[in-house]
Amino acid sequence: MSVPRNPVVRIEFRKNGTVARAAFLERQDTGYADVDGPLLDAIYAWTAKGRALEALAVDDPQAVVPITMRIVLIPGSGTIRNSGSNR
């Protein structure tokens, strides 16, 4: 068995900070359903806070703050490295 890929997920947070929706980008899951399912379950338990959420309309139940992020499960695989050239 090979190691899971570092997935990319889009998460949409409601005004109250709870997760409205979470999904892997197309062909950007871990490659293993037994890892993907629990990972999404964990993401749905996340909460957020901040100015972007505070700015959402109170009267719009569909309003969300979306983020897209790579979750690094395997260090060195798909990580961003600083070349040091901009110091």
C-alpha cells in the first residue's frame, strides 16, 4: 500500500463559525476512502472565527466564507518550501 496524498479541500464556514460544506477538489483527495471519510468528518467538527465571518449578512443563511487548503499528511509531499531568495 502506498502512502496517502496530501489532499486539497474546500471548506465553507457559516457566520456562526461552523462548517456548512467541505469537499475535496476534483482528484485531490488522499486516494484512500478509509482516510478521506474520517478526514472530512473531522473537518466538519472544525469551527472558525474572524472578521470575514463577522462581515457576513445575518439575514442570508446561504452566506459563507470559503477557504481552500492543502492538508499536509505526509511532510515533504506537496509542501511549499521557501527558497530564501526573498529575505
